[in-house]
Amino acid sequence: MTMRRLGLGSVCAALLVAVAGPAQAVVYLVGAQFYACGADGTNGGPGSAFRSYYQDSTSGAASHGPLNVEGDGSSISFPLSEGLNVFDYATGGLAPGAHGCLNLFFSASSDSFDPPYDVGNPVPGDLTAIAPVAGGGLRLPEAGVDVQSYNSSGAAVIPTSYSGARRIFLDGREVRIAGFTVTEQVAGTFTVRLPEADAAAAAPLALAAVAFLRRRRAG
């Protein structure tokens, strides 16, 4: 068997691949819910013009109104790109009051998230955002705030405690809500941020390996 000596460039490339690790996992947006809330994110809280059952979602198992995300009103699954992902949404309804809230759900699987109605096992959002209607400013609820459960149906009210999460991690990928707006006709955008793969952290290690090889060759 013939042995071939690798050049410095080939060795460095192999080292960089080894340091960087395997390809990054794909993260999907698999569910969304809009509900009436107070300024702190409480389901149907003070300032709501409607009762606490005001909600619309992309859940295919729910009987309440659809939340259209990028024109899709049920069982969504959108792969996220690195950087900022801006989504259009709409319900076609009237404003919920002074504030609206958005529950978002993410997965490393492309399967949409459509949990059945179950009052005994409420499902809070992976991440939840609060925004004033026809105003600016994005907030996230604090831990323990009663947000609306995703697996609710019709006029059912199933508040559930929010975790206080400002970000989540799926297969090592960080996900954040970077923007959320609400118009008086309940439409707007929300922005999800998926940071780029952390090649910058691997680069110093790869450069150190290159320097080591050069020293070995010089010696």
C-alpha cells in the first residue's frame, strides 16, 4: 500500500473540519399562537378588550381561529436560516386590546406541533413575546406569568406558567425572538434569530494547530 504524505494545507483543512465538528442541526418553527394579554404577558390580562379566550393558532388540533403565518394557517413547519428570519402573520380579526402576545414553538424535527386539547396538561410557549398594539417595543414574560396554553380549544382558557426563557437551545443551536409587532387588525411580523454556526470559536484552535505544524516543520 502506498502511503501519501499530506501537505500542510491538507492537514490544516482536516484539522479545521475536526475542530468545527459535524454539520449544524436544522431548527424548525413548528407552531405559533396569538392571544390577548396584559402588559406582562398574562393571558387576557388588564387592558384586554375581550375575555381571556381570545386566541388564534396554527395548531391543526384546535377549533379556534387560524393564525396565518406566511399564508399558512395550520400545521406549520418552517426551517430557520442562520441570522434573522422574518415572518408575516395575520388573523383577520380585531385588536385584542392594548397588548398582544405570541407563543412560538420550535423543534429539530420538521413535524408540526399540534398537541390535542388537554386541560390537564397545559403547554406554554417555548418562547413568548409581548407587544403593544400599534406600538413599538418587544418584551418577554417573566418566569411564573400565566400565559395561554397552546393545546386549548375554542373558548377554553388554560393558562399555564411561563418558564421565563429568553432563548432556547435545540441540538446546540440557540433560538431567540428578535422582533414582534401587532397592528390594530391583528397582523404584523415576528422575527426569530438563529445565530450563525460558531466557526469563529473554532478558528483560533485551527490557527494554533497550523502554528504548531509549522514549528514542527521548521524544526
